[in-house]
Amino acid sequence: MSDTTAHSLTGPDGKRTMPGWLRGIYAGLFLYLFLCSINVMGGGLKMLANDPSSKVWIDRVFDFADNPFVALMAAVLVTAIVQSSSFTTSMIITMAAAGTLHVDAAIFAVMGANIGTSVTGILVSLANIRIRRQFRRAFTAAMVHDIFNLLSVGVLFPIEWLFHPLARMAGAIAGGIGIQSAGKPNSPIKAITRPVVDLIDAGVNLVFSNPATIGLAVAIVGLVMLFLSLVMLMVNLRGALMSRLEALFRSVFFRNDLIAGVVGTLTTVLVQSSSITTSLIVPLAGAGAVTLRRVFSFMLGANIGTTVTGVLAAAAVADRQDIAVTIAASHVLFNVCGILIWYPLKVVPLTLATWYGRLAARSKRYAILFLVMVFFVIPGLGLLITELLRLALPAP
């Protein structure tokens, strides 16, 4: 092997790295498994929903989940735990298309996923906690993402609850592109994923005989596939792109707000994770390489870019594709509306982030308090209180 070839297979630390073409093959494989997982999980959920023995239990659980506040809090909590809004949104779309989650509740859950995914930036900023100035800049950059998502939900959640504009616009989009409730029986994605779906169905049927158990097992297999395929897809794309992107970020990509926003969108589309792009921009902001205003524009772009995973998930759904596209479109519309509201009023999120960043830099407990309360305690308490009220109050 020549010196040039050997150098191309080693990283800066001298360790051997995977060649780019091989990473590309792996990324394609994991994208295929992601598409398969949507149909596997959807098929399992559909079996559960159609089984009479499990219908009473499912109706009870999802009547509870159809509460908009519960849907929001549950999605915040799940996304904060798995640190991937792509995972949560894909799961929501699949559940809605399978009929186990109402469309309106799914839209509120998507809002919660937007909040939950911003936990990654807070966690990344804590790496600078020993150096006060760097921590202040990094934590403030992370807070910009959090505050934007919280403010967007604060405005759009009550409007959607009362008037359903996102659901109506998203439904019009799904209808406008000619998607029918019966789905697309000749969908190429359904065709190419069918072998894997059939294989898993056959394997589960060899192990279990009860229809409800089979449906549950298939749904769990699909859920595990969804999580693992997304994680491996992000790891491979990150390894192939991030080292090159970091140098370009420092020198080229933040000349103005528009460029920063477009870069945020494209980067997130490429790596299929706003968590990864956040993990890159927060340290750069902590080092003083990027201004807070450019970070804000970049984060807005990342919020748009992360909706692509939901679009892919909707395209992979075999049945009730109109429902899946409605949820995916509502995710896009939610982020677009948030930008239309808060970019002209950027002084509000920037001021709030700066204020709390300085507070956290003076006393680190405020950073930990925000992390624990917003992403874990408040959602957990909200779910607990709602469940206690449901148990205490008689059914109507």
C-alpha cells in the first residue's frame, strides 16, 4: 500500500479509519433498515389494534395519550431520554398511520419532540463547565435552541389546541399531492422493504401463536430496528462528514444569517440528526468561533433539516399514508411557523438565552436545574398528575 493510501485510512491520532466509500455503503444499508423498521413496527401495531383481546387495553392507553398535554409531555420525555427527535417523530408517524394515535395528539407529540431534542446541546455545553467564559458562551448557544423551541410551543400549542391550523394545513398538503387514505399499494418503498417485513413476521410467528402477542412482538422488533438503524446511520454519516464540516464552519459558513440557516438545514439533512449538528455548533460557540446570532440562524435551519426524517418515515408507511404525510407536514409547518414568528423577534430568544447563560456561568447549579427540570421533572410530573386525575375523576 502506498504512503498516500495508508494516510487516507488513518485519522489524526494515527488510528485506522473506515474508507469513505465503505461508510457510504453502510449508511445506505442502515437507511434501508430504517425504512424497513417503519413497516415492521406499523404492521405490528396494526395487528394489535385489530385484535379483539387487546383492543380494550389499547383504547384505554391511547384515550389517555390523545390528551394534547400528555402527548406533548410524553414526547419531551422520550426524546430527552433517547436524544433523537428523528426516532420519536418516526415512531409517532408510524403509530398515527397504524391508527393507535389520533392525528391531533400526534401533532402535539411532534411539538414535544422538538423540545426534547434540544437536551443534547445542554449536555454538550457541560463539557466546558470548568472554564467559566467558555461555558457561558457554550451554554448560551445551547439555550438559544431550547428557548426557541419552548417559545414556539408556548405560542403554537394553545393555537393548535383551539383552532387546529397545523392539522388543517397539513391535511390540505396531504390531499393536495393526491395521497389517499388507502395508501399506495404499489409504493416502491413498500416493495423493496417487503422481504425484510415478511422475514420478521415469519420469525415471530414461529415463536408465538397468540395474535396479540405476535403483534406486540413485531412492533417491538420494529421499534428496536428503528432506534438501532438511526443510531448507526448517524454514526456513519457523522464519521464521513463532520471532520470536513468543522473546518468549513470556522472559515466559510457563518458570513450572514441566511448562509448560516441554509448550512444548518443542509448539514442536518446530510447527517440525519439535529443532535449531531448541535453537538458541533455548541463547542464552536464556546470557543468564540461563532457569534450567538449566527448560532440562532443555524439552529433554525437545523430544525427544518431534522423534519426530513419524518418525511422519509411517511414515505415508507404502507397503509394510511395520508395520515403519515399529514403528521410529517405538520412537523415542517410547526418549525416554519416558529421561524416566521421568532426570527423577526430574535431579540427575545437571544436576550433570554444570554441572561440565563450568564446566570448559569455564575452558578453552575442553574444549568443543572434547567436540564433536570425542563426535560425530566416537569414532563414526568405532568404525566403523573394527569394520570392521577384520570384515575380520580369518573369517566364521562
